[in-house]
Amino acid sequence: MARRQGDRTPLPGFEENPVGPTGREKQDFADPEPLKSHGPARIISLCNQKGGVGKTTTTINLGAALASYGRRVLAIDFDPQGALSAGLGVPTHDVTTIYDLLLSGKVDPRDAIQQTSVPGLDVIPANIDLSAAEVHLVNEVAREQILSRVLRKIAPDYDVILIDCQPSLGILTVNALTASHGVLIPLECEFFALRGVALLIETIDKVRDRLNPAIELDGILATMYDSRTLHSREVLERVVDAFGDRVLDTVVGRTVKFPDASVAGIPITEFAPEHAAAKAYLSVARELIQRGAVA
Ligand SMILES: Nc1ncnc2c1ncn2[C@@H]1O[C@H](COP(=O)(O)OP(=O)(O)OP(=O)(O)O)[C@@H](O)[C@H]1O
Ligand SMILES: [Mg+2]
């Protein structure tokens, strides 16, 4: 059929694919309204006991993205490896760390807060000392609630607190879940991704039953997605089959820009703001605001 003059619909073969990588219709999340007042924070744990799935990368870049929308963000390094602290370029030695706060109720949590190069994004660092916390906490009364008590004192100063968990389901992660309103699970798009997620969800359910009835699963974020490989697409399809709407529409692609930004000690939203990966984390931030997980 002949095209009418002035017809701006795309030519056949040039239509934009209306379906996103999750198989749902593509969405563009609106820029959020600025907040008129701040706090108290909603606390979200970035959790997956599988290593290297993008927990720390997501904490850094989601934190920076939320800060760019005017949200006051505090990121907690809750992994003795200290990757979050390093990724945000803050010192971890001769400073007050999260370990000091867990160990003594007398240390003021404000003394541990450090500013980052990103306006609106603060961090409480960790170092290898935190690996001793498991041993110390075992004999504490109400040992699962210690982080919760620490964060209660600073939650009024922030809109969102993101906790970067270590890759285990030990006492530290249970502390993080007990302190949280929500959990975001980063999931790498590779074959063994789904293994262990059932155990993680079981752990969240146990925490809900016994320690923190209000905890919600805020979402599952597919990371390291490579649209060129059938493998990535199949894994994502299975994840969506298993978890439905809990899988965020926004998917983070695989790119070497992340390791590069980590080495530079700044978020990708600052390192390469025009890169698709920076835009992906801005979209994750807008999607979480739209879903009500963040104010
Ligand atoms: N979308 C991505 N594309 C490519 N590389 C990525 C992506 N996201 C993260 N990475 C890289 O993968 C590695 C693991 O990521 P990250 O440290 O965020 O995972 P993690 O879940 O926090 O790991 P751990 O369990 O060890 O704490 C890092 O080198 C990071 O730079
Ligand atoms: Mg990590």
C-alpha cells in the first residue's frame, strides 16, 4: 500500500521493538517529582548469596541515580571485602566503620558517615574487621537486630538506605534483612542464576515470620544481560516465568564500563553518563520510585 505524504510511522523493518527484554511492553518511567521534605528512610537490602551478581555495582549506581533525582541516599557497606567503599572512593582504615557501630552502641553512627564525590550520596564504610563480627555477634542478645538499632538513629536524615550485603546468608545478612523494609535481588543473566534464589526467598520468608513481619520483596533486577546471546535471553525468560512482575522491567546490560568505573572509584552515572549502563541505572531508580519502593 502506498504511504500517504507526511506519514511518520516507521517504514517496515524500522519499527522500534515495543517489547522489552522481559517480554513485557517496553516502559519509559517518568522523571520523579522532587521531594518536598526528606526522611525517614526506607531501608533496602541488596541481597543474593551468589557471588559476583552485581550487588555492589547496583548499590553504587542505584544510589548515585537516586541521588541525582534529589533523594538523600546512604549506602552501607556490609561486606568485609569493602568493595562498596572502594567503588565509592572512600577510605576504610583509620576511620569509623560499620563494624565499630555493630560492636558498640556507644559510637554515634553519624561519626561513621562519609560523603562521596556524588552530592546526596553518603556511605558508611567497611573493612576486613567486619569478618570478625559473625563471631562476636553469636553471643549477643537479640543479635539479629543490632544493625536495625544502629540504623534507627540515622534513618530520619535520609530518604533511602541501601545495604550492600555480602554473598552469604549468615548472621550479617540476616541482620540486614531484619533492618530492611525491602529487598532487591540482583540476578546475573547466566545459567546457574536461578539456583539459590529459592533458598534466598525462603530465608526472606523466615525473617518475615520470625524477625521482621514487614519485609517485602521489592524486585529482582536482571544484570549482565547480553541481548545478542540466546543464552541471556533464555535465562531472562525463565526468570520472568518464575517471578513474574517481581522482575523489574529495567534490565542492566553487560559492559566493561562497570569494572572501569569501579577502578576509577566513581559511579558509572558520573564516569560515563551517556553510556547505556548509566541510563539503565537511572531507569532502575525511576522504576523503583514508580513502584513505591523509594519515596
Ligand atoms: N552489568 C555489568 N556488566 C559487566 N560487568 C559487570 C556488570 N555489573 C557488575 N559487573 C562486574 O562484575 C563484577 C562483580 O560485580 P559486583 O562486585 O557488583 O557483584 P557482587 O554481587 O557485589 O559480588 P560479591 O558477591 O563478590 O560481593 C565486578 O567486577 C563488576 O565490575
Ligand atoms: Mg559485592
